[in-house]
Amino acid sequence: MEKIKQLLLVLVASIGLGSFAAAGETDNVDPYENINRATNSFNEVLDDYVARPVAKLYTNTMPDPLEKGVVNLFRNLGEITNVINDLLQGKFGQAANDSGRFLINTTVGVGGLFDVAQRAGLPRNEGEDFGQTLGAWGVAEGPYLVLPFLGPSTLRDAPSKFVDNFTTPYTHLEDESARNSVRAVSLLSTRAELLELENVISGDSYLFVRDVYLQRRDYLVKDGAVEDDFGDLDDY
């Protein structure tokens, strides 16, 4: 019951903040750049000394098939969030596709380690989250924000992360140590996937990441109905 109350509060806050953002929206997408850069520097130090070294060790020691299996496992769990947001956006065909993927991969795919659904004609889509749902409902993205530990976001997407956390199955594990362990593996797997993209960053890394993030989010909210110069960086 307490989690439901928290969820409702975040929903109301998300829509309220988005409305506020729409009312005061200007051409400046990054009015808090100084604060964002400071937070980004903190995140980069943390990444340089902790996340990246651990991710490299993970990639170098983990057999490729097993590493791919872990990626598939967490993507399969993410289908639940996809389905919920598909329905909230009225994408019923996509909801059926993603539901089918979850059922097939959870059973025949051994809990999601293998993407059997892809071979069965149910392709993986680019993913849906509550930030995209709010965007589809007309809530403005608001200013760009860099969150400690979490990285790029916007005024609309930041509180939405809590809602997506609520729809992630392993966050409801009763055992706190087990919950934190699964979350750590998920973050490690995600960071390892990003290693190969580091070489594409050029110039001011802060500006590069900001522009990629904002354009990519716009692309996802509009289901590809915009020109996307960063189409090859789907997982960035």
C-alpha cells in the first residue's frame, strides 16, 4: 500500500512538473548547465575509478555467450515495463508483441537467457518507459538534467525513473541483499554494453552526451517520426 501511495505521488508530480516545464519552456534546453557539468564530472570520476574498470574486468572474464545471456535476461524482465507503457500509450499491437516475447522467452528461452521470440517472429522493439508515456501524453520534457549516479535525464524523465523502477520485477524481492545484488548485475551488464561506444565520443563529451540523449529521447517519444542523426547509438 505504501508503494502504491508513493507511485501515485510520483505520477501527480511528474505531470505537474511537466506542465510547469511546458509553461516556462524556452529554446535553452540546458539552463542548469553549470550544475549539470559539476554532477557530470562527479559521475565521470566515479565511472573512471569504479564502473569502467569493473565493467572491463567483467567483459574480459565473462564468456561471450553467457554475457549475452545476461543481457537477454534483463531485457526480458524489461518487457514488463514495455507492456505497461505500451498499454498506457494505446499501442495495443505492440503490447501483444511484447507480451508474447515475455511469455516465450521466460518459458522456452529459459527465463530470458535466449531470445527465442525473435526467431519466432516477435521482434524486440526499442523499448518503452514512463518518460516516453508522459511525452506521448503531451507532457513537455523540460530542462536537461544530469542526475548523480544515474546520468542524463530531463525534468520529465527524472521522476519517471521511479515509476519504471516500480514495474521492474527484481525491485520487489523481499531479500534486500538479493535485490541489491541483482540490481548491481543489471548495472554492470549495462555499463559493459556501453564500453564499445566510448570511441565514438568526440569533442566536449558533456555536450556530445547531452545532444545524443535529447535527440534520442525525442526520437523514441515520437516513435521515429523525427530525423535522428544518432540512429546507430540505440543503446547509448
